[in-house]
Amino acid sequence: MARKEQAAAAASANPGRLKQIALTYKMTRRADSKVGLVVAGVGIVTFGVFLAIGFLIGYPIYLGILGFLLAFLAMAIAFGRRAERAAFGQMEGQPGAAAAVLENIGRGWTTTPAVAMNRSQDVVHRAVGKAGIVLVAEGNPNRLKSLLAAEKKKMARIVVDVPVHDITVGNDEGQVPLKKVRTTMLKLPRVLSGAQVTTTNDRLRAMGDLMSNMPLPKGPMPKGMRMPRGGKMR
């Protein structure tokens, strides 16, 4: 009975995965019209190379089977990279794009989006991991300097012995493109232990963030309300 239930669950999961793959392909094709040709070409070339090697060494069947399996693997890798590139292309320039990247950075990191923001919607996000504290800023570079400086000054009173890195998202000189934010953060040297990361998170959580420190009025928010300077509602 249990085996039948497991088999039924697996069968019901497959259509969902196929549907998700099809949806991802459609979304990718909107930004990358050649994704189908590229993925198919990778598969054909991989299979053809292994099959040719099989004929040369006298084992076309074995190398053909191996090439067939590796062709599917190569197609999956190629599709994943093209889909990721298309996704970053669609997110780039959108408010909160860096926060979406940080949320998917992986295990070992604790992300707090929008720890600082101004009226022009320049925003600073925070991530804490074994590399220390990373402030990821998106918006106008000139206005972000004051936001980053204020956030570093605020944290310096609480976490003195923890390294603080800052990343400004963008394509200009000195900035980090959105698609390279995750790679850049993972390359940072790990200097904290797991216990130190936990302690740092606890201290920063006690300090609060922009959303938790914002005193919101009770009841529905009035129409046309804007955020004044300093990030506090009136």
C-alpha cells in the first residue's frame, strides 16, 4: 500500500516538474529567442562526438549510449545557464533585484532586505555569513555613498570585530553586475565561525531594520502618503 502511494506521488510530481520546465523555457525564450537552437545544438554535437569516437575505437554502441546520456546532461547545463542569464537580464534595473539574488545565494547566509532606503528608492540590503557582513546597494552611486556610510557607522557601534564589505550593483566601473553579485560574495574569505555568525545576526536583529523601526499608523494607510527624509512615517 505504501509503495503504491509513493508511486502515485512520484507520478503526480512529474507533470509538475515538466510544467515548470516548460514555463521556464517559455520565459527564457522571450528574452533569448535562440535558446532552443543552442540547447539542441549542444546535445547533437555532444552525441555526435561520442558516437564518432565509438566508431573509431570499435565500440559505437557503448559510446553511443554514453554520448546520449551526456548529451542530455550537457543540454540541461546549457539550458540552465541560458535561463539564468535571461532571468538576470529581466531583473536588471528593476527595484529589489539585488534582494532577489541575495535570497537565493545559498545556505550559510542570512539576508535582510532594505535595511536602509531614501526617498529616491536607493536601497541597501544586508547579508551576514562566514565572510562577515556584506552590504549590497542598488541605485544611484552618488546617493548610495551616504546610505552606506550611515549604515556602516550604525553597525560599528554594535559589531566592532566583524568585517564589513560593500557591493554596489551596476555595470559602471567599480560596480558589480547583478549576475556576478552571488559569485563575488562567495569568493570573499571566510573569517567567522558558525557561532560568530549567529552572534552577529543576533546583535543586528536587536538593532532592527528599516521596516521594523518604521512606526506605522493604525488602520489603513492614507492615500498619497510619502516617505519623508530619514525613513520615518508621519
